[in-house]
Amino acid sequence: MNKFSTVHLFGVPFSQMNMADTVRYLTEAMESGTPHQVITANPIMVMTAVNDPGYKAMMKRAELIVPDGTGVVWAASYVGNPVAERVPGIELIQNLFRLGEERGWRVYFLGAAPDVIEAAAANIAKQFPELQIVGVRDGYFGAAQDAEVIEDIRSKAPHLLLVGRSVDGQEPWIDRYKQELQVPVVIGVGGSFDVFSGKTKRAPVLFQKLRLEWFYRLLREPKRYKRMLALPQFAVKVIREKENVQKV
């Protein structure tokens, strides 16, 4: 595997690769057979890591963290060590789907509510008809069912596993079981299954260009305001601690 440069934001190592290089890296990972955890991270996750040493340690164990949030891109530039570009998680997995059609990769979807994950899988199958979707499982299971879920995933031997669960039940779950799963690439996809299913819409292009996708989501889901408070907190912390932001 080729090495890649990173910028540390409060101890969280973000890849500085652009989208194309990220896809190339994950293509190598897919074909290596070695488990790789990919985190598509935003400022909210960084702030969680700042306040929770265990969560930070988990993030640092991941093989790749991509700058999904615009706040991360801004912060890296502000401290003078910019990333190449924002790498939105939903666009990253769409690029992997396209490549997966060509290369015959097997994909497993895990997460969301039963109706959402089924609709998401159906829509993805229409958009990428040559993609091999080998497993679909909702995210409504507890620790007592982990072994059953892991066994089903292992039996399908996917190249790519997408996990969309709650913040507490996504990245930590992947970190805990990635060696048992033995899937080359495992990505936490957050609410992407909601978008693929049609339950929610991604922000219009104008909001994306203005880097205001977070604001669009807040307008559509006002109940998220408490979680969104981490965004200004992150910005203030970066500005106040500019000289120390990159310390590991």
C-alpha cells in the first residue's frame, strides 16, 4: 500500500489525498484483502474525539480518515497544512460503486431501518446494475446479535462493507470487529442510506458549492441543532489554539 500524507487536527489524522487518489488507495486496499477502516469525518466527530479519549484512540486506529466536513477543510487550510480537497463520503462510495461494477467487487449494506436499507439497496441496484450486492441487513440489532451479523457478512465475503448506524454504533463497532469481519474496506456511511433510499435529499448543488450542506440539513431537521453546536465550538477552538491544533 502506498503511504499518504496527513494533517492532524487535535490528534485526529486526516488524509490529504484528493478524491481520485483516495479511490486509487482504496482500490489497492480492496485487492490487498487486509481490513481497512475508513472514517468520513467532520468537525462534530473531531469534537467528540477532543472530549472522549477512547473515541480519539479509536479514530487514530483507523487506516484512513477522509475530510468529509467543510469545517475540516477550512481548519486544515487555516493552520497552514491544507488537504487537497473535501472528500464527501457519499461521493466516495458512488465512485467505488462505479469501479466495483468494472472489477466485480462484492458489496454488503448494513444499517438503517429495514424499509430504508431495502429501498437504498434497490435504488443502488438500479443505478449500478452490474454491482454485486451480496448482503443487506438493517442496523437494528444489539450486542447479543453481533456474532450472527458478523458470521453472515463473513459468509458473503464482500470486498466492501458499508455501515450506517448511530454515531455510537458505527465507527466503534467497525473498530471492534474489523479483524473478525475480514472485509478489505469497511466505511461508516452515516445517513447515506437515507439519501440512497429517497427518504432524505442531499443538499442542492448551490448549498454544496457554498459549503453549506450542514445548514441545509439543519433547515430540514431542526432537532439536530444541539449536535450542530459542535460546529461553532470547533471553529472557535481552531482559531484560539491555532498553534497547537496539529499536535498529535
